[in-house]
Amino acid sequence: MENNTIISHELEQMRSQIGMLKQKLEQQTIVNDRHIRNSMKSNISDLNRTIRGTIIGGAFAVVFAPMTFHNQGCSPIFVIATAVMLAVCLYLTVVQKINLGKMMDFTQDNLVETAKKINKLRKHYKEWYKIAIPMLLVWTGWMIYEMVKAIGTESHTAIGFYCGAGIGLIIGGIVGTYINRKVVRKANEILSQIEELQQL
């Protein structure tokens, strides 16, 4: 009888310890869940800021680049093509910004949908080079042709313009590459965090 009482007491202690362990694990899971979700929100907010800055720069370019080329005497077709190219790039960036704005709800049901949207964003930025580089090469060649025809190659104005354009293209390429890689990196981080959440 005494042995049964001891065994019963030990079993009760084990149940109590298991219950406490479960409670600690649940609390740890909740803490981890909150930490990952907050980190995801921070990454998406960072992406939003980056893309917002790109939109502001793009809007400036859409207005002032065609105007500058028109004032320099470039052909109307080049001015229009430049405006259309910049407007399409700006539109695609705005669409990405709108989609990001819809991703701040991280309930379990929305994780799969959020992962799909982030993956689509990452794919868009990773594959953008395939379109952007050929497009920029064609546009740059066309711009040089237009400017040579409009202002020649020997005047101080021409030399200043070509130097400025060259520096601008280099800086633009560096900034564009930095932004592109940052967006892809942040997207990868968010996808990893979504996987962690799904495993909790």
C-alpha cells in the first residue's frame, strides 16, 4: 500500500513537471512567433521605404528627363520613347509597392499567400536585369546618337553633357544594382522567416 502511494506521488510529480515543461514550451513558442513576426514587419517596412525612394526618383526622372532631352533638341520620337520607358518602369515599381502594402497581416492563413507574393517580388527583381540591361544599352546608344546630332561632339556644352551623362549612368547603375540586391536579400530573409513560422 505504501509503495502504491509513493508511485502515485511520483507519477503526480512527473505529470506536474510535464505540465510545467509544456507551458514553458508554449510560452517560448509564443515569444519566438512574436519575434519572427516583428522581424518580418521590420523587413517589409524596410522594403517599403526602399521602393518608395525608387518611386520618388522615378517620378522625378519621368518629368525632368524627357523635358531635358526636348530642350537639348532631341527628336520627338526619342523624347516620347524615353518618357514611355520611364513611365512603364515607374508603374511596375508602384505595383510592387501596392502589393507590399497588403502584406502586413501575418496570420497563419495568410502566410502561404504572403510567401507567394514575396516570392513573386523576388523573382521580378532577380529577372529585371534580363530586361533592364538590353533596354538600357539600346536607349544609351540612341541617346548618344540623338545628342551627337543635336549638339555635336566638340563644343564645351557637348563635352560637359557627355561627361555628366557618363557619370550619371555609372552612379545610376551602382545605385540600381544596390537597390536590386537589397530587395532580393530582404525578400529571401522574409521567406526564411515564413518557413520558421510555419514550423512553430
